[in-house]
Amino acid sequence: MLYLDNAATSLKKPTAVFKAMQHAMMNYGANAGRGGHFLSRLAGEKVYETRELLCEYFGIENVERLAFFPNTTYALNAAIFGVLAGGGHAVTTSLEHNSVIRPLAELKRRGKISYTVAEGDLLGRISPKKIEEAFTPYTRLLIVTGASNVCGNVYDIEALAKLAHSRGAYILVDAAQIAGSREIDAKNFDMLAFPGHKGLLGPQGTGGLYVAPNVNLAPFAVGGTGSMSESIYQPEAMPDYFESGTLNMPAIAGLYESVKFIIKEGTKNIHNYEMELFDMAKEALLNMDNITCYGDFFAKERMAVLSFNVKNVDSVTVANELDERFNIAVRAGLHCAPLAHKTLDTGGGSVRMSFGYFNTKKEVKTAIDAIYRITKGYA
């Protein structure tokens, strides 16, 4: 199958990822940090080694400030519920994923917080002025995505961090669409949530949260950590503070190899290649009749995500045809970001192609030809 759904998860991985996972399962698949025996120590060393490599990659100085989570959603929930446990006001944008909107909505439903959504424009751009206007004297947290998972627009998270700090608020960055494809200096932010299975090319079931030393969070989940077992209370030291229960050690071992691969290849090189594929598809689709594409194509920086619709044809119908007739995997619908689709005026959903480092130009040409044939069928 021709796979163009990398914004959801990368399908192809570096070979070393699979080898590392198999080796971990066969040779030291014990419970990291849950015993003093040799295999437990080996597992713990691999977890630490991966944590250390991720910190190097993201520019994190204190290794203990990065905690592993099963995915970005859990990391975002830990940060949002942790900061807002005592109430307050939050600011976010209309381009966010439901992993941000739903925790905020749930806290509001419980009567804990209020929040304001800064609206983007029809091209998916977010005005910093609108974000600033959304702040109140009670704002404790600004939550922004590094890039839209619907239209691929990149946002100036560094400038927004300065804005949040000038107003006495924390900033939480959802790096789901930029980790692995855009260089990130986590020290600019108070919290950074990221997945291992997308741009970082690692296994599913991996992700993490960086928490700056100045940020104190209420724990998201409590339980066994392998440390301070004599206490009935959760250890306050990171990363144990967040890592209750057994970690997905084999997947973390695979993530170590994928991050090594990205460092070797170079983040900029990866991004530039993905954008070559994107540009091929974008130019072709913009010149097709009956096609509408979404996003800001004049921006200096963006991600390799291309959403479009065929005139008068439901996005799911187009995606199904690509799947069943042409063996091409894309994603259709709302992409877990209904506010973004409302902002972009997609009419209730779009077809999304998202390109990865292991896609080829030949595959992009195949996809372009398939979309062209579909449009002719509905002309």
C-alpha cells in the first residue's frame, strides 16, 4: 500500500527500531526500576539512555525533567490537568487538536476553569494579537500547537512563549506535528508534549512531556514507581512523579534507535525532503479543476501536510476511492480537530495527505494521478 498518513503515525521505521524492540523483548524484557536484579537494571539503563538522547535532541539540560507517556494525548492531559487543578483561565486556539480542547472542556464542565479560544482565519493563520487579547488577569496557561494537523501551518511558538511569560502564564506546546521534522529548543517553553510514533519515527505507545524546573504540576496518575515504596504518597521527584506503572520498555528501546537515526540524518534534511514531496503534490492539486486546498501556502515555513476536497464530493468518499481503487492510504474527515475545520471552512471535513521521510517522489506522482482520475469521475 502507498501510505500517505504520516501525520497520524509514521508507518515505515528505520530497521534498527524493530531490531532494538526484538532484542529488548528477548534479552532484557524485565520491569525497569522494579528490582535490583541484572535484567531490571538493563531495562532501566535503556530507559535512561533513551531519556538522555531525547533530552540531547530537544535541548533539555536536566534529564529528570522529561517523563515518558504512552502518547501525546496523555502528556497533554497531564500538563493541562496538572496546571489547572486549582482552577484559573486558559487560552488556546481554534487550530488545536481534541487532545487540547477536550481536557479544557472537561475541566470547564466540572466548574474548575474557564478558557478562551483565539480564532484563526480562513487560511489557518493565528494572529498573536488575538491570542494576547484572549488573556485575562487569571490566565495561567497558553496551549498552542507547533503546527496544524489539518493544514500544516507552522506557528511561531517561540514568540508565543515570550507573550505568555510577559503575562505571567505558562506555555504548553503540542509538538505532535513538528517533533522530528522541525528543530525544537525545549528550553524556550514551560512544557512540551511530543509523540514518539510520528515524526520521530519510533513505535506506537511512546511519547513524552518536558516540564521546566519552574513548573509544578498536580500528578496525573499515581501508583507504583519503583521508588519510595515505603510511602503511601506519590514521589515528588521527576520523572517518577509522572511515570506510575510499567513503562513500555521495548517501545522505548525502539524510540532510542529512531531518534539516533534522525540525529544522523539531520532534522533539517528530513524536513526539506518532506517539503519537496509536499510541493510536488501542492502544485499539482492547485492546478486541478474542482479541487480546494486548505492552509497558508505563502508562509515561509510549514509542514508536509496537505488537506483538500473535491468539489461536491464528501471527503470520506474520496479517501475510500483512493484506498479501494488505488491502494493509497490517506485520512478523511475531521482529523480530531473540528474547530480547525470550522476555521478553515472545509465544509465538515477534508482529505489529508501527509508525507514522510520514507515516501518517494514516484509515490507522490502515483497519488497525484489517482486524485486526478477521481476528479474526472465527478466532473
